[in-house]
Amino acid sequence: MARKLGLDGTERRSVTSGGRILVSQVELSDGLGGIIVPAHPGQAYTAVRVLVRLHLQPLGFVTVPLVGGQLEAPSVAEAIWAELQAPLNAHLTDDGLEPVTSIPLDGLGAVSHPRCRQPPVGGPGGPLVTVVVCTRDRPASLAHCLQALAQLTYAPFEVVVVDNAPTTRETLALVQERSAGDPCVRYVREQRPGLSCARNRGLREARGELIAFTDDDVVVDPGWLDGVVHGFARSPSVACVTGLVPSAHLDNAEQRYFDQRVSWAVSCRPRRYDLAAGGQESALYPYTAGQFGTGANFAFRTAVLLALGGFDEALGAGAPAGGGEDLDVFVRTILAGHAIAYEPAAIVWHEHRPELRQLRRQLFNYGVGLAAFATKYLSNRRTARDVLVRLPRGLRHLHGIARRAERPAELPRSVLASEVVGLAWGPIAYGLGRQRQGRQQARRVSIL
């Protein structure tokens, strides 16, 4: 069963049966045409999920069933109006434009400088942004990522590719080839394995006032950095900006299931998080997993991230914990008195794992990372009591997420056990990570 997702990310079930879902997007100011549905030799597409944008700002998602394998423009317009008329007219009103009573096919709100895009955040006067991409032996994915980064509309920015404990020279050769035509792309090598180690190396190399992190397996939207900088411009107190990470493909049961398990793929409402927001958020705040965003799409004021001490190298991919470093740095940001802005216009498209084995591994790592993150705060005297009070509600929260995510019939029931096993292993994994971190620090001291 496909999903319809509104502005707030809440789920509404449609009548569409399970099957391949084509992912697309429309910009309402450009006008609407029919959505071309490609033929596929295997299972046919049964629906189209559309990210609806106006003046590049996401309004929400609609999922439209396919009848006869086609989707004409009037059907798209009707579905958008039925689902998103309230946020659409709110956006028009905020821009000083007249509200509408339907979606015109020839374009809506087509003005050269809409209010929502002012003042312009790009151009020579904008802050320099350092984009850090950490990678390890995945040159094909990295090439795709760098190609998308080259299409960014914001300037000025630089790209630092951190090659993490590589076993080949392929990444070096790729970046050298790209940097020959673009001096803004730099290569650095971090021999210590682990995503947090690589990100900390990127942080030390950054020249920008702002530093943005993304993964080598995502495709950034051309306006990604415009959205990031707009998020920081909301307030000087904003130290971190996170963004929307929608699913790039929903071609099989594995991808559809993972899509339902994460919160950062659907919300199109800007948010602000700080210590004062605790009473308005969940009872777990600020320790709610995934509430603030995800490591595939976030940015910091460089000086603030340095002052926070960067990333915990006992957490993250490549460490025994397998993840959790993004949850940790977000929580430390809030506890330090800073604000996090969620800016949906900062978009990167995520490639969910298409195979059952990969899905099991990803869910396991999520469980390990989450439990390792919780263990860190439970073992800290300053935060232990705070976390213990929230722990029962936290477990109920996780159980609720699992129950709301409908398991496609094609997936075995045992897929649900992967995250549970990861949760059980997490505390041990964090301890192992701390031990490894201590050995690395001792080696560095002995070398000095």
C-alpha cells in the first residue's frame, strides 16, 4: 500500500496496492505537464510519489495511483490540490500573492523574485561553504555525487573529499581528474578508519565559515546550499541546519519499508529546535532519535562545531557502533545552548538499499548506533538521570515507529529482528569504540 504524506509528515493510507512507486517532483511556478512513466521489464509502477515545490520550497508529497500506466497533468493537479491546498495558499499569501482555488496547468506564482527567496542568499556576498564528502573505496558513487555538486546554484563553495583508509588509489585519481577542471575540489586522505575520523579531518581542513556534510551515495538538489544558507540566515543563534532527505527510488519492498521507518524523508515544514522547545516537543526531547535530521544532510557554523569538539570517534560508521555520531552531535548542540534549524528546501535525495541483505545490515547498524548513542549519555553523570527518566518512553517510541511502518508482504518477519539485535549489541559496541579511541590517542601521543 502506497502512502500519502502531508505537510507535517503524517501518514495517510491511499487505495494504491503495493508495487513499484515512481519518485518524481514538480515546480508549480513552471507549470504542470504529464509525468512520463518509464516502462519496466519486471514489476510495473503502480503509483507516482511527487514532491511538490513552489519557488523551490517544498510544500509536501502526494502519491497518485497510476491508471493504465499513465499520469496526465490534470490528474497531477487534482491530487496536489486535494492534498496540499492549505500549505499552497499559505505560501502564496506569505509571498504577497493571491490565493487560488485550483492548480492552473500553465504555472502558478511565476514571479521573478518571490518574497520567500529574498534576500538572495547566493552570489559573491554569501558566506563561503565547505562541503565535506567522506568516502571509502566507492569511486562510482562518488563520481555521481561530485557531478551533482557541480550543478549547485550557490556560490561560493568548496568541496573537500576525505578518502577514509582507502585500499586503492581510485578515489585519488577521480578527485585529481575533477580538480584539474575545478580548483574548488580538494582531496585529503584520513588513514584512521571511521566516518567520525573522516569528518573530523574534513572539519580541520575546512576554509568556509559554514561547513556542510553529505554522503557519497546521495544526490544533492541544485538549490541544496541555498537552502542551507537560508536556514542559517533565520537567526544568529542557529548553529546547525538540517534538511529534507527524500527517497530517490521506491522500486521494491526493501526500499518502501525503509522509507516508512525514517522521519527525515517526509517533513516539509521548517522547524527550530533549542532548549526552550523541549516542552513543545516529545517527552524524549532532546534525545529523540532522528528528530533533528540525519547525517546525510546537515551543516554547521564551522567555529561552533570546532568548539563542540567535532564528532565522537567512538561512534559512526567504521567504528564498532556503526552509527549514532549524527544523533550525538545534534544533542550536544542543543545541550550547549545552540539552536538547530530544519530547512526543508535544503534537499538531498537518498538511495535506499535495494536488497534484503543490505536492508538487514542497515537496520542492524541503526539499532547499534542508537543504543551506543544512548549508552554514551547513560554513562555520563551529567546526563544519566535525564536519559533514565526518558528511557521507558523511548522504548515505547521505537516500538511505535516499528508498528506504524507496515511490513510489505514480500519481506520476511525476521527483518524486524535486525534492529532489535543491533540495539542489544549497541552498549558493547560503544565500549569497544571507546577502547579503540583510547588506543589511537595513545599511539598519537607516543609518536609525538
